[in-house]
Amino acid sequence: MQNWPGLKNWIKTINFNKTLSLFSSATIKLTLFYVLIVMAISVIFSVSLYDISSNELERGLGRQVGIIRNISRSNSLQPMPDFNQIQLDQLDESNRHLKMNLVYFNLLILFLSSLVSYILAKKTLEPIEEAMNAQNRFTADASHELRTPLTAMRSEIEVALRNKNLSKDEAKKLLSSNLEEIDKLESLSNALLKLACYQDDKNTLTKISLEEIIVNAYEKIETLANQKDISFENELLDLKVKGDKASLTELFVILLENAIKYSPKSSKISISMKKDRDKAVIFVQDQGIGIKASDLPHIFNRFYRADNSRSKEKAEGYGLGLAIAKQIANLHDGSISVESKPGQGSKFTIKLDLFN
Ligand code: ADP
């Protein structure tokens, strides 16, 4: 089957560069916007300050002149002939000083506000940039995964079309191989749909029995477990949680399917639960291949598959199951975590709010 790592990286690079330039220009625009607001306030403030101060100065000088005139009149002194000119010169000089000081003040504000605005704009846009980068990575990964079965189908059909003596058996083989790829596409688009639909909709959370959820999930994977002769050990309690029945069943189906998928034949899977204050804690433990410590931090990421699941006898999957499980746990304000040792098995722990 043809693979497209080059295409995937290419899409990622283009998206990354686009996002980068988009956010650089958005940061500059937002900075300019902030600076404009600060400078408009500063200029209005400076003009008002200038007006008030120069009026005050004029009034102050007027009072001084009045006092001097009164003194000279009462002492029968001749007032200085160019006294008004001196007064005007002094007023001009003071206004010039005031103007210069206000210009310096505004330049300083311009410099400081540019600096602070740039930092603020970057901080404001950072989470949006991160979300957009994650979205771009997801689109690139999803299109890569969707392309892989399509490429396989295309190349098989092209080869068959070139074969002028295609027998009925070969045509049937081709069709059934195409059908397999269609199944993969279908399960991938279902998983993508699930990821999209388990978003923040807490309206459907009601009182539900955990036991019922686990029994429902078990019924869905029973055939798969029987095929591998896997047995179950359950220690279930009568606990009620606040949740959505369909999505919680989906969460346990994902965990049980993985436990079966990554376990050897005739092994055991155990499901147990306990009450911890206002939480229900559920454990799903298997005796399977386990997960390497270096993979553990990533297995809940979308499209992440540990190396062992990509190996020769690789299990089917797209690395979306645990991402969906985590999304469902988040939707319930719950949590999901894992402890695992390669060769010894994995233990998934789910915590959900009890219904009070
Ligand atoms: P998928 O199983 O489709 O690859 P998941 O998101 O369900 O995707 O799981 C991500 C990865 O985590 C798997 O590829 C596998 O490497 C690892 N994993 C999940 N569950 C188990 C398990 N019970 N035992 C061992 N590895 C597991």
C-alpha cells in the first residue's frame, strides 16, 4: 500500500507557514489597534492638560501683573512701559516648555505602549494560534489517513484495468479488497464523526447506572473477546453517575476493544470499580503487550499509535479511540489515565462524578 508521509509533511508545512504569517500580521494589527487607542487617549489628555495649564498660567500672570500695578500705583511709581510684552514673552516661553514636555511625554507613551501592546497582542493571540495549529495538524493527519485507503484502491483498480485478461476470480478478489478499504474509510469517518460530536454538550447528562453501562459495552465486544478466547473478571458495584449513556458506553467499548486487541489469546481482562468520596473510579486492566513509557504521554493524542501497534501483526486502528475516550471523559468533567509496563499489561483508570 502506497504511503504519503511526504504529502502529509507538505500539507503540515504549508498550513504552519500560513498560520505563522496570518498570526504575525494579526499580532501587528492588534498592536497597532492597541497603540492607536492608547495614543488617542494620551493626545486628548495632553491637549486638555495644555489648555488647562496655559489658561492657568495666563490667569496667574494676570494676577501678578495686577498686584505689581497696584503696588506701583499706591507707591506712585511709574509702571514699566513694556510690562505687557514681558508678560506675553513669559507666557509664550512657559507654553513652549509645556508643549515640549507634552511631546516628550507622548513619545515616551508611544514607545512604551508599542512595547506593551505587542506583548499583550501576542499573549491574546497565543491560545488561538495554538488551537489553530492543532486544528491544522488534525486536518493534515485526517486527510492523510483518508487518502491511504483511497490510494490503495486506485492503484489496485488501475492495475486491474491494464490487465486485458482479467479473470472473474481476479475481479472478485479486487472487489473484496476494495470493500476492505471502504470498510476502513467507513470506520475512520465514523471515528472522525464521533470526535466531532462529543464536544461540550453537557445537556444530556442524567443519572445512569455504571453497571448497566459496562454490561452494555461488554455485549458489544463479546464476540470479539470470544474469537480470542479472552475471559473477563468483573467486580461491579451499584454506582450511579452523572452521564450520557451512549457516550459512556462508547468509552468503555473503546477501552475493552483495545484491551482485547492488544492482548494475547486466552488472556484475562478485569473490570473493577470503587467509590472514592464523590467519584466513581473504574479500572480496566489487561494482560496484554503493554505500552512503553515513552509512548504513554502521547496515546491520548489524536492519530497517535505506539510503535508496537504498527508492527507486523499490527492491530487495526487509526489512533483515534483513546482521543475519543478522553473527549468523552472530559465531557463528563471526569478523567482517564493509564499505567502500563511493556509485556505486563495496561491498567486504565476512569474517574466520573457520582450522582448525588
Ligand atoms: P488504535 O487502537 O486505533 O491504534 P487508540 O487511540 O485506541 O488507537 O490507542 C492509541 C495507541 O495506544 C494504540 O495504537 C496502542 O499503541 C496503545 N494502546 C491503547 N490501548 C492499549 C492497550 N490496552 N494495551 C496496549 N496498548 C494500547
